[in-house]
Amino acid sequence: MLRHYYLSDDLRDLSVVEHEMLALGVSKPHFHVLSDKDAEVEQHHLNAIESVFKQDVVHATETGALIGTLGAALILGLAYWLGWTSTAAGWLPFVFLAVVVLGFCTWEGGLIGIQVPNRRFRRFRRLLKAGKHLLFVDLDPEQEPLVGAVVAQHPKLKLVGIGHTAPRWLVKGQEKFHRFMKSMP
């Protein structure tokens, strides 16, 4: 899957684009609108990006967990290499310390990530501050011509980039969840 980024300054036009994509079979989890004007996006009933994904929480938490894992491995390896695990205390204090280091680094990574914009959207920050809105669409190769036909009919939409998407399993899981929620009374 590829993510196509489109820029617009008209939320009404984006609402029409969204309805046209839904009519062609592109499900809601495949497209989102990123804007600094969240209230206006909500008023137009557009599929806004979740707040947590506007920040770099997920990536920074993963980085923190990786650093924590390396720290934990270093603690355990050093304790074994220095022979401290052969004492009466054994492995327990070092395993506990390793778990604390892993947890702390993961937590700290998340705290850092909540303070910075998502790395995938940083390049659009200036445009968003200028009042533009970003529509991004996650597409399978067979969907690209359908969405291309919709976009061609909307001259206010401008392609501003193509990038990597969320994992396919995540988008498909969101589709199933969306269908499940619609089926609820």
C-alpha cells in the first residue's frame, strides 16, 4: 500500500471527495484529513486523524523501548560477566533493574514523542499553519486509478507527496472494526 498526500484549502471540497471515494468502495479507514482546524473538520464530518497520531508518540515509544531493551541487555550481560549473579542475591536484583530500565526508557520515549509532531507530517507543518488541509489516502495498487479519477475532477486538490502507509493488517483491521461498529444497533 502507498499513501498519497493531497493538499486543499476547501473542506467542503474534501467532504465531496470523501463521499465520492466511499461510493467507489474505498472504505473510511483508507483516508484521513489532517488539519490545524479540528473543529471545522468535525463540522464537515470528515474522517479526521486521531490526536495521538498527530504527535510522534508511537515512533518515540518504540525508540524508547529499543533503547530500554539494549540497556536491559547490557545490565544483565554486565552482571553475568562480572560474576555478580553468582552471589547470594543471584539474578533477581539484576532482572528487576533491567525491567525498570526497560519500562522507564519506554515511558520516557512516549513522553518525548507527545511533545513533537509526527515525523511523517513534519514536512507539511508550514502548510497546515497557513490554513491548508491535508487529505491522505492509503491505497492498494488496484485502487489508484479509482482515486486518480476522483482527484482529477477536483482541481483544488493538489498531490503533494507519496509515502509509506500504515501496515496493511492495521488498515484492514480498522475496516473490520468500522464495519462491526456500523452493524451495531
